Amino acid sequence: MEKIGFVSLGCSKNLIDTEVMLGILRDRHMEITDDLEEADIIIVNTCTFIEKAKQESIDTILQAARYKTEGRCQILIVTGCLSQQYKEELMKEMPEIDALLGTGSWDRIWDAIDTVKKGRKACFMDNVSHLYNQNTSRLRTTPSYSAYVKIGEGCNNGCSFCIIPHVRGRLYSRPVDSVVAEVRQLADDGVKEINLIAQDTTSYGVDLAGHSLLPELLRRLVKIDGIRWIRLFYLYPHYFTDELMELIVKEDKICPYVDLPLQHISQSVLERMNRRDSEEDVRHLMKKLCSHGRKLTLRSTFIVGFPGETEEEFRQLCDFVRETEFDDVGVFTYSREDGTPAARMDNQIPEEVKEERYHQLMAIQAKVSEHRNQELEGSLHTMLVERVEEEQGICQAVGRIEIQAPDVDGLTYLENAEGVQPGDMIPVRISQGFAYDLVAERAE
């Protein structure tokens, strides 16, 4: 039995593509291994979102190529966004690569392997014209109690800094029935936490119905027995309706967690970014979100050092982060991506200035996050246990409460966790809040 080694880079959306390819190969009776040295075939699913992700992808490909001489690897396949964007360059400059698959060709992974075995290199770059569905084989790599569900692919927003529409195509939503059927299957398989993802989750269904179908989808998902948490990622402001907000606030199964990729607040920067929402739109939405007595946890991402960003525009962003008091913030330095309008703009910001602004904004947010987490002290929550550790006779559980998302947010630590197992959901009381993590105690 041939062994397949897989490396999945980038976002959770990319991870689902990886899991689907793994499912296809499992159905072909191939064995999956975590040890690349033992793999006969290595597949690297790449990311090209920003320069750092691109470099990580290239470094990983080169590292995997070493196993052709230092391990058992006979076939090296590169898939995903980097393949889609740089297919000619990769084939020319990395002869170790035997096959390339673009973002719309995940279902041709077996065809690629078969082509290489017949002595030819393979390059499949199909348009993103279909998505996996509830009937597609998928080998989940996340813990048994948690799963990502991709409800759409591609994006129609056309932000000037973003390469995603070029490598992932325009918005393509799955039918509501397909998503509901998949979540039912996951619930039957013991999954308790569903994380809904897309490039722009609030735009889900606009291509199918002319308006967002996210509220309709959520109303059906909350009725599924076994699912305890439904978490929403990448909620762009444009289709964030009052209906959606009320659902998040009122439905117990929907985590009170709002992930808004705002990117900036200065009107002039937003215009250069070609964002669909103005500064006034964003401030109006934030005011409504905060009107619920901060029952909602707010998370966002921002870009510093966008072309032409002045000190005054950066100061506006810093003031906005202080005033809004986001629970968590991710900050990126602007990355000049080939093929994007922003890459051709004048007044590119020097790297040292970007880095200085990055650290300045992160320092501001660290103080805000610590304050927000300290305000949680004494409050009751449900904790999803992810692992249990024992050291020097002390049993400690590590996990997340409902306002902490997997992979991107901090963790909750619970001492005196005897009898607790991964996947348990238990009541806790927050005893200490720090800048990133929380400490909790058991609650009855």
C-alpha cells in the first residue's frame, strides 16, 4: 500500500481542500502518513495570500523535495493557491515538482498521480465551478468534536490588495440543503462545534438568490441535534444585516462571536483599498454591534502600511481600535501582491515603517485585550476541552470557551481537571484574564 504524506498550509478553507483530497486518496486504498520520510507521494497544499505565506509555501516545497533523495518519495505534487498563481514559474524553476493542481482541481488529485506514474508531468488548472458536498469523501484532520464547513468559494468584492479573486474565482455558494445535510452527517459523527467558513461568509447565497442566505442557513442549522456551537468566520460588513445580528444574539447555539475583517477605518484608505463599505458604514455597524451590552465578542483584522497611508490615517486606525475595544485583533503589514491594483500604486510604504506601525498597533490592542479579558473575571461560560495535561501531580485541561475560536484566538486553562476528557463541554467560571489567555475554575 502506497503512503501519502500531506502538508496543508494557509487558512482553514485550504484545510478543507486538503481533507477532501485525502478522502479521495483514502477511497483509492492509499495510506495517509504524518511522516514525510516514509511517504511515497508527497502533496503540498499551498497558500499565496501574502508574501510571508508565499515564502512559507516555497520553503515547504523545497523541504519536501529533499525526500526524493533522503526518503522514499517518488512523486511530489503541489496544489492550491501558489500553483494557481505561479504555474509557469513553478514548473520551470522547480523541476522536482511532478504535478500542479490549481484551486479548482482538487478532485483531480488521483488523475495527477496516475498521469505522473505513466511518465508525464501533470498540470490541472480548472475553473472553480464546483464545490465539495455532503456526498464527497473527506478525511477530517481536526479533532473529532470540531469541524470546518465551507459554505462558499471565491469572492466578488475586488479589494485592491487581494489576490484571492484571481486564484479562487468569483463567489460560488453551496446550496443550503447541501450544507445542512453535511452538518447533520457531522453531528451524527459526534461533532459538537461547527465553524462556517467562506472567503466572504455574509455574501453566502448572493449568487444563488440575489441576497444573503446566511440567516436562512443558520435557522436550519440550529435545529440539528448534537451540534452545540456554530461559529461564523469572515463576516464582511456589506451584508451584515439586522436579521443576522439578531440571530447571533438570540440563538444559543450560535456563538456570540463576530469576526469582521475591516482592514482599516480611514475613509481615504478604504477608498484606495476599494472596500465596499465606507467609514460611516463601518462605524454605524460597530455601534449596532456594541448596543447589545457587549454580549458579542468582536474580532477584526487590519492592514497597516497600505500604499499612501499617512501618519494621520494610521493615527485614525489606532484611535478606532482604542475606542471600539475589540476583544481580539489580527494585524498584517501590507503585502505587495503581483497582479493586484494596489501593487501598482504610488507611495509604497517602506518596510521599516510598516513594521513600526504593526508593533505600535499590536501594543495598543494587547492592552485592550487584557482589559477585555479581565472584565470576564467572574463570568460563567462553557469550555470545550481540547487536551488534558498532568505535570507534578497537577491535572490541567486546556481548551476554549464559546468566544474563543480555534487556531486564531487565545486559550482557557482549567486546573483541577481530574476526570475531564478532550471533547467534553463543561461549565467554568473565569478566574483570571490576561492579554491572550484565560484561567478558569470548575463551576456547578
